[in-house]
Amino acid sequence: MIEILHPDEDAARIAELRSRDFTWVDGWDTALAELRVLREFDSAATVFAGAGAVSFDEHHLDAASRYVVYPWRRTVVRLPDADLFYRLRTTRNRYLITDDEQRRWESAPVAVAGLSVGGSVLYTCALTGARTLRIADPDVLGPSNLNRLSGSVCDLGVAKSTLAARRVLELDPYVSLDVHPEGYTAENADRFLGGAAVVLEEMDDLRRKIELRVAARERRVPVVMVTDDGDGVIVDVERFDLDADYPLLHGRAEELSELSPEEFDDPSRRVELAGAIVGDDITARMRYSLGEVGRSIPSWPQLGTAATVAGAVGGMLARRIAVGDDLPSGRAYLRLGELIGVLQ
């Protein structure tokens, strides 16, 4: 989707782009001042991507640069190289995330299936420094997605996987991205799940939800799901990496794994099956809304507030699992509406 060009090795390509109608952005205009400050704080023992050898004249700056081509924006950005850019971009994480945790998070393979609410989770993972990402979603952006998905009317009809990839690459072009525009399937399970530190499952397709968990359990990969509940969220953590026999969705979905595709796809059973997964402990408005699916609303009711909270919660849990924190399996509820009752 992008090109990352070396100033010497790709000089001809850079010269060609300069002759074309591209906008040029020099990231050093702001990065240089930040680099000077960071070098004052960094000790000689700190690995700073060779920054100690970078002087501030133009020749040395260009040697430590890469030129990133964003074709959908017709823009070329000159940035510090991958290691130096990461150090600059994550500097305000320091101590809130230890240096060891940051390194582990950077290299941890994180898989996100479903990119509406999952898009918010994905972006939070990238914001905090995840750099090895796998994404899957078969859908395109429609107007009804714009109540919870950060997007633009200019992108209607564009694949959600493409939009998610662009958003992440504009944040950090050095991210490793494995994109599955076909969505999660049995055919790509090995590539999508294999070796993942954690899977964030946010798909609407109930059959795929169960199939992914069966496959993740077989591969000893932990699964995190954050589900909308009005303005709040329901949080599910399944540590299949710690317990290969842990029951699907804490025992709520074992029987569902035996259903046929036809039973899953039966519209008359959709609310029943969703209820089996979500449970009864939901807000009154969510319970009523679920009953209206297929009657007055076409699909699962969702709010942008919940999608935003889901991004923060899912991203935090994924990071904590990836860096080795002691996080058990289980379900929890985060209900923003309850704040109203405690406000004075």
C-alpha cells in the first residue's frame, strides 16, 4: 500500500516522485526539536537507534531518513528511520509502559477480526506501539457504520480493511500489516491465528465468532472480545494459551460449536444465538434493542461511545496479555451509565 524509500538506494525513484504532482512533508521539521530534547535525557547506555551518531546537518539527517509514499494521499513524507521514529513516537509511553514491555509489545503479533468496533481496538493497539498487526474484515464502509466507525463519507464503499490499514500506516508507516479483505475464514486461520500473541475478535458473524474460538483454542491463542452494551461494554477474556480446555466463552458457546451453518444463518434464531453469547446481564435498553433486530432495526444496535470505550479496553487488555501480565480468563462489565448515579 505504501513505499518506504531509502535516500541513497532509491534516489532515482525519489527524483521521479519530485517531478510528479505529489505533496511533500518533511517530518524533521518537528522531529528534530524533539530529538534534541530526547538526546539530553538519554544516557550513553540507552539504545537510541544510533541517534548519538546523528548530527543535525542536512547530510546526516537524510542518511537517517526514509521517504514514505502514500499513494491515496499523493503525498511523500520524509521521516526518521524505523527505530528512531519508534523511539520518538513512544517517548511519552515511557514508565507507564516499561522499556521491556514496549519492546515486547512492538514485536507481538496482534490479530484483529472485524473492523467496525475492531477498528477502534486496532488503532489503540497501534497508538500504544503494536507494530506487527493482522487484520480481517470482508465488508465495505456504509453510511450506517458512521455512528461508531471513525471514517469519512469520502470513503463510502471502500473496504474496511483498506481504511483500517491506511489509518494505521498514516500513524506509523513501519508497521508490519497482514491484511485479509476476505475476512476471517477457515482457509486463512493458520496465517491469521498462527503464532499470534492475542486475537481481538469483533465480528458480527456469529458462526465465525465460534469458529475462530475453536481454531484459537486448538492453536493455544488467547482471545479478547469487547461487546457493546449501550454506552458501556462487556469484556470477555479467554486464555486458551494457559488452558487448552477452557470452555468457549466461559461455557456459553460450547453447544453452539455443534450447530450447522444453516442453523447459524437462520434469521429467526439470530437474536436467540446472540443472547446465548451475550447473556442476560445487559442494560434494559440493549435488551429491548436486541428484540427489535429484524423488526425495526436490521442488525446489532451499537453506539459510538461504546465503540470508543471498546478500543481503549481491548487495546489495553491485548497489550497486557502480550507483555506477559497475569490476566485470567473471565467476563467483566464496564458501564459508563453508572457514572451518572455517582456524580454529585
